[in-house]
Amino acid sequence: MAETCWPYFDPDFENLSVKINPPRVSVDNTSCRHCTVVKVDSVNKPGILLEVVQILSDLDFTITKAYISSDGGWFMDVFHVTDQQGKKITDGRTIDYIEKALGPKGHTAEWMKNCPGKRVGVHSIGNHTTIELVGRDRPGLLSEISAVIADLQFNVAAAEVWTHNRRIACVLYVNDYSTNHAVHDMSRLSIMEEQLKPILRGCEEDDKVARTSFSSGFTHIDRRLHQMLFAERDYEGEVDYASSFKPKISVDRCEEKGYSVVSVRCKDRAKLMFDIVCTLTDMQYVVFHANIWSNGPCASQEYFIRHMDGCTLDAEGEKERVVKCLEAAIHRRVSEGLSLEVCAKDRVGLLSEVTRILRENGLSVRRAGISTVREQAVNVFYVRDAYGNPVDTKTIEALRQEIGHSMMLKVKEDPVSAKAPEAEVEAEASGGWSKASFFFGNLLEKLLA
């Protein structure tokens, strides 16, 4: 048999341009009175804008303004950012992290491996196994999912759950309770998969409606959730957006430069730019220029794009699809109604117990984030009633009575929702412990420490 020969490619060749022209990053606290200015100059490459925005979003920064330019072979962008309190970024460790993550070291495999970002889609990460679930959403579904996991003696160390347009996407990090390590017994994982499929499918006959996977590769968790719901076509059909949350999106043509211009105007919120750039990137569009600014509660974002093949968006059907996909991406993270933060000592079945109580009180989980810090579990749920209406005060009082004896419960109105009832209740377990702050952007930082 003739021996097959393949041309040799130097593995360092791909990063040669980065080595010759390493990214230049500056964090400036003097140019602007009210915000920190982050500037990045780098060799242009596919997906670089999403990488930069992802890092800033994971730090829970608010991007008040941004100017993007990536025509030709060079990428230049400027971001005006603040922390969640609207103040400048002055912490030295945070500034050092920004410079390393966005600079030359951020492009090396060793740095990315040690960087505390959120990555999913791998069979195991540290001492945890990653599970991805997609299905038809309904009230009580998260309770049923967590009950199956608890019955198999798997502990949920972290998770993030999104729902949109009657679909649900979950990424869960679990470990074996007996060993406190990743689950390597494929027979147990297969049993879990078989038990979860009918639950996720619901009344649907088609097996494709529900999926459980243990895939390989690295993907940012928020991006993965966007991809999962996009694959489910959650943007199709009539979606009932509240008037205060419905974005105004248009797609026009810039004749002079040969771009399509996507304009977005909507209520401002955290990670808005990430969600838009992520969706455009996954739809195979390239952002050449962008202008982003916020004025009080409103945000205006303008993107000059082309398809990866160099074409603009000329067909009306394609324009309509982009508008619907961006509407869905913006709304997936919108949290209407109440947020419940439940804190307790971590144990197998804790998530199952809490979600059961929510279900029995007629509450439907719209979005959730589960985190474990040392031995303390912090579970954040955004809820409405089973019919999608705001939660009434009697239900809140019932939750306080039932959960407050053994866990710490904080109930508060989400600031972007005008219809949710005003309520803020705290109940601490006997011999209580200090509150733990929770941000979705730092979901896995403690797991990977």
C-alpha cells in the first residue's frame, strides 16, 4: 500500500501574526470623567470582536459606549465601561486581568486554560460533568429534571437555565455525590438520559424535540445557550413581547461602503452588546464597524455588517430573519417579574427540593442560575406564575414560611419589570451565614479555582 504523505504545517504559524504584531491594550481612567476607557488594537481575525466583548461581559461591566472598526487587516475598538454600581474600574487586579486577557497572553492556550471564564460543552471540566438539555418548556419542568438528577445521586454544582418562546435550554455541571468527582460511569449517564428524554419531550411525539448531550469542545456558556435556543428556532412564530421590552430593529443598506446596517434600539441592560454580537457571529455575519451608546435607560446600537461570503443582506426574507433572531437573542435574558435568591448549605437534592416548592406554589421558572461557593449553594430564580402573570404577595408569604426556616431567602422585584409586585423579604436560617453575591458572569469561577 502506498504511503500517504501530508504537507507539514507549523503549529505556531497560525499565531505568527499575533506574535509579530501582538495586541495592544490600554485601560485609561483619566480621559473620561465617569467611566474607564478600554482600548484594544490588534491584528484582525474572525470572531475577535465577540472574544473582547465576552471578556468584558464576564466581568459584569456595563458598556456605555463603544466604537468598533475592523476594516482591512487591523482591529481597533474603544469601550467606555463601568462596574455594576456605575463607577470606574479602579481595582488593580481587575485591570491586570483585562490587560492579560485581551493582550498577547490571552491568545495562548495556557492562559485560556487558566482563565476563570465560563466554558461548557465538555465531558468533564475539573471535577464536574457537563450536561446540555433542550426541550419544550412548561411549568414545573425544572423541578422534574432536578428530581431525576437527585434520584441518581448526582449533585448539581452549577447550572444556567434559559427559557424563551416555550423552549428551554439548560447547561448543568454535576458530580458524583459519593466521590465528589466527575461522573465517568457511562451506564449511569445513559440511565439519566433515558429518564430525561420523555420529561423534556412532554406531549410531543417527535424525539428531536428533546436532546441530552455530553459533547466535546469548548464554548462560552452564554453563547452555548444562545446556540441551543437558536437551533430550536425559538425565534419563529408569533412571540408575545411586552411593549416595554420589544426592541426596534431595522436592516438597511449603506450604498457608499457596501455594508448592511443593523440598527437596534431597546431598553438597556447588562450584556446587551454581547447577546447581539454573539447572534450576528453565529449567523455567519461579520461586523466591520459599530457604534454603541446608551442614554439613560435606552440603548442604541448600530452594526455595519456583511455575510462571511462578502454579500450584504438584500433579500427581504433574510432581513426579516435577522430581525427576528436579534429580537429573540435580546429577550432571552430579559427577566420579568421577581427574582428569588435561595442560599443554603449544598447537598444532593437541594435544587430538587427548592424547585419542587416553587412548583407546588404555582410558580414557573423563566431563568435560573445555580452556583456553589465552597459548601454554600446560591440559587437564583426568575419566576412568574404558571400563566405568565406577576407573582402575588400571598405566594411570596407562603414561600417565606416554607423556605425561610431552613434556608436564606431573598425576594425582590426585578428592576426592569414595571408590573411585578413590590416585595423584598429576607429570612435567615438559624445560625445563619453571610450572604453570597451572585452574578451569572462568574458562574464557574469558583468551580475552576
